[in-house]
Amino acid sequence: MRRMFLAVMLLAGTVGLAGCQQIHQVFDPPSSAAPLPQARIQMREVDEHGSAAATLLKDENGRPLAVLEPAFITTADIASVALDRNTQGGEPLLSLTMTDAAAPRIQAATEARIGRRVAFSVGDKVLSVATIQGPFGKGMQVSGLGDATQAQRMYTEITGKTP
């Protein structure tokens, strides 16, 4: 099973949901664009207690995954998406930069969820499940996207642009 990983960046440093990493761009200049409104990007807390009101999604292996509503990050909160690559192993990443208006709310939401698992999804596809290790507000990265071709395909699905 391929493990997915989320890392986050604060304005004053890097804090990881599942760990910290340095990054550099896949492309020079990096491909960056606003997400399409219909991309349906969401980050929601995983339901660990069997709430009747939870939404059921499927993880990458097709297993059911219950998430709590409402999402605390949505497409409207994201100013831009870029293709990057981490310096440790060169794994492709999607870097998301949040809007200035959403950053304080996301900071508070992630601070309240430290130690809890969250699911990052695009449409009905769960891309990653990770435990929040520290709060973030302005940006985050999603890895575990497969090879560069798969990451480029995901970027195109989210932005409608070809890198």
C-alpha cells in the first residue's frame, strides 16, 4: 500500500502533519494556478467515533472512510496550487497556498485538531489521510501522488492547466 503524506508550511517555518521536509520546484518556473471551482477540494476530520452524520468516502484501497462535516478547508480557501518535489527522494508534491482571508480560520481549525486524523480529498477521491502534528494556515503540501506523471495529471484535474 502506498502511504500518503501531508506536510504543511507556515510563514515562519515548516511544521509537518506527518513530518517535516524541504521542497524545491519540479518545474522551472513552477507551474502554479488557482484551483477550478468544480475541483471540490476538501479537508475533513476523520470520524473515529462512528457518528451517524458522517460522510462516507473511500480511501485509495477502496475501503470506507467516514469523515465529519463540514470541511475545514475547501476549494474556495485555496489561492493557488503548484507542482513541487521534495529534496529527500524527489517525490512529487502539490503545494497549496491558502487565501489571506482563509488562513486565520484554517490556523484555528488545525490548532483545534492537533493529534487528530484528517482526510484530504479531491472530488470523491481521498488523496491522503494524516495526523495533524501542528497548526498551519497559509500553506500545505500533499505528497503520495505517485510518479511525476500522476502528479501532473492531478494538478491538471485541480487547475485545468497543463504544467
